[in-house]
Amino acid sequence: MAAGTAATAGCLETLGLRTQSAWRDPPLVNDRPRAVYYPAVTEGMAMYGTRSVGPYTVALMYSYPHRFWNLDGSQTRKTVVESEDSVHLMTTIWDERSGIVIPVDAGLSAEIVQDGELVSQEVIYPMLSQRMGFHYGANFRLDGNGTYEARVSIGGTRMRRTGRFEEEFSDPMTATFEFTFDTAELYDLALRQLPEKQGERGAVEPMDMGMDVPVGRAPPKRALPGTRLGTKRSGDATFVVTAIRNTNGATRLAVFPRTPYNRIVLPFMSLSATVSRGGKRVFDGSLERTLDPDVGYHYSTAVEGIQPGDELEISVITPPQIARHDGYETAFIHMPPVEMIVPSSVTT
């Protein structure tokens, strides 16, 4: 939890909440800002286990069923908890060696099977959560307490990959988990209420997952390669822009968007850039989604050099196409262009 955040915490019973109403209609902040904000309630989570499959390490976790908002273009659509929803299942997928969380643009889905019979099948949405960071999740219906098998299908990725990632993450894979669902264990998960901070700009710290599950943080600015051109905000996202000179002398313009406060990556955007020099446009093109083993997920393109005094504009064609939990659902949607002047200290 962020320093100074007044909170009350406990399981459902200790907070005086009924087991069903607590997640079907939890408190929602009134007058939410178009920015990242402290939610009224945050939920705990627990682990079902991890598996290694191909180049991926996959964790399966669970929490209370809860609402989230999907994004279609710039339009949000709230997904409510249905009466038959039993659990919110979450997966995080990462490269073990680097700890980099892998955004899978070909999608994920999961089948829940019991005694050889299909119980539930859902698309698992890429999501942002203040407690979970970047992950995949969905609400699932189960047939009561018991032992189940979850088959998580990973569609792979088609984005540009560099370094040792060039030949990785393209093939579909399936990770299989056996887990025991127990409503008593679910109801014992912690709920945290934020009566004083709720609605204010800010974010709680991502939770300690245990078992070394990463939350999808972008690298700090000082760790990025190349020459930093500037840092700007749009739609409450932070954009760090660098120019990277490759060993062959070519220059790549690289953009690293992340959430404020906790540096969680913002994947699945469409970005374009223009570079103007002396009133003349010298570059105008799109940025590629790029996955690198050293700096993770970012957006980049080749340019013919960047010079001091150049005018740089990064335009958001499509905001992050990612579902959001409370505290993120009003941010990263209306995103005006990011503009900066290349400083005089830059040489590329």
C-alpha cells in the first residue's frame, strides 16, 4: 500500500460484508477523475501455481469475481459480475530469464474441466490492476467446491522482437493446471478499503505476488538505452522517449509508455510519430510494437537521425486496448499528442 494511505483490511466477514454483495456491487468512487486514482476497495489474491511451457513461465492466480472495463477503440464497456460467476482467474506470462512480462497479441483463452467435462470456457482479457499490474483475467463459473483442471491456451505474438526474443513467443502453447476450488479459502482473501484516499489521484503499490511473479513494470528512465529526448504525459500515461543508435549507425526512435506511480507497461497501443526540422517534416510514420529482452515492451521505428532543435510529436492513434480494474478505467483513453523539442545536448 502506498505510504500514508489510510485503510481498513480484512476478509469479508471482518469487514461486515456479505459474501455475494461484496463482489457483485462493491463500492465505486463517485466523481472519478480522468486519471489514475485510488479505488474504494482493492481485493487480495492467491496462487494456484506456476508452469513452464515452451519459452513461457505461466502463473495461475485467483480472487473474488469482480467487475472490469473493456476498451473498444476509445469506448469503455463495463463487465459486471454475473450471479453464476464463482471466481476471477488470472494469469501472468513472462520470460523467466529476464522477468519481462509477455503481452500476447494473438490472445489467451482458458477451459475449465472437471472429470473430463467442460465446465467453463472464456477469453482471458489483458488487464491492468493496481494490485496485479499487467496480467490476463476473467470471471469464471464453476460447479461448486472441488478439483478442476485449467487449460490456458496462449496464442503467441506477432510483434517485432529483438535480440534472443527474435525466435521466441510465436508458437501457440497450452499450460495446464490442476487446482482445488474452496469457497472458504476465497472468502478469506483480504479486502482493503481506502476511506480517506479513495478518488484522489494516485495508486496503491502492486502486491507482493510471492513465487517471484512479476507485475509488468517498465524499466526506470535511467536504465533505458540511447539518448533520452524527453518525458511527457498524455491521458495520465507517462511517455519516455529515447533515440537509440544501433551498431550499424542507424537510429531508432523508441517510446516507452507506462502508468504513473508504478511504471506498469501500457501495451496494445497504436502510435505514430513525426519529426520536423526547420519547419519541414523529415519523418512521418507509425511506431512498431517491439519486445526486447533487455528493455521489454515498447514502440519504435527507424529514423534518419535526430538533431537538436527537432520538433517531435507522438500521436496516439488507438489508446491501450486493455481491460482495466477500478482505479485505471478512466485513464489512458483520451490521449492528446505528446510534443517535445529535442534538447541541444542530443547527438545521434
